Amino acid sequence: MTLEDGAVEAEVKIREPRHAWMWQFVIGVTWLVAAAGNVWRDRPVVALYWLTGGCVFMAAGLWSRTLGLDLTRECANLHGSRRRSIPWQEVQAVVRQGRGGSSGVRLILEHGKPVTLRAPTTMWGLGAAQFDRDFHRIDQWWLAHRGESCRPARADTPPPVQG
């Protein structure tokens, strides 16, 4: 892959795509409707169960919207259950991973440890075009900022950018 002019000028934020968190809202709304139905049938204990579940799904959906990654000149900042900052000099490859109709991105670090990113992702083919754009953007940032000390972990990984 070649480095495109202007591809890495500003800080970039990549968040978990809509198809990855929207299903939580759909389930949450369904549970809230079930809670309302149980209130109408005068079953408050069962309604409380459905209300609690609906709120949990809705909160999980809201939280999932904040997950992802920020690309800066110095590092990739991962936002998840644990925030992490990975300097570009430690990244040896940016690779696609696919399994069961879904795709994701992994950063391969100096010592060979893979770090799986929460975003970008695809699920059952949903969001494939956005995934390709985001994967390409991450790869471009890595190519532009990885530094001269990079030792590619794979034979098909391009050499460091000179200049």
C-alpha cells in the first residue's frame, strides 16, 4: 500500500459503527415496551425486571458509541473498557482479521503481540465500505508515522517511509 498525499494531516477519530451498537438500542426498546405491557397488566414485579433489562441494554448502547480509536501523530489512542495509547514506533503491522462474516483490524506490536481494535468492524457484511475506508486510513497513519526503526513483522508489509 502506498502513502497518499494529505491522507494524514489532521487527528482522526474512528468510533464503533452504528451496526455494532444499534442492536442494543433495539433490544432495549423491546424490553421497555414489554415493561410497559406488564405495567398495563398490573404486574409491577415483572415490569421492573423488563424495565431494568431495557435500561441496561440502552446504557450499553450509549457506552458502545464512545468506543473506538483516535489517530494522532505520535500514537493510536484506543478507547474501550480500558484506555490505551500505542506509539506508532511499536506497531509493526496493521492487518485485517475476519471470522464468521465479521471483519476487524489488528495492530501487530514489536514483540508480535496482536492488539484487536474495537473499531472499525463489520458484522455480517454491514458497514463494509466504511470499514475499508477506516482500515485504509489507519494503515496510512501507520505508514506516515511509524518511524525509521520499524521492522515489519510480515513479508508483505512495506518498508518504512523515507524522508
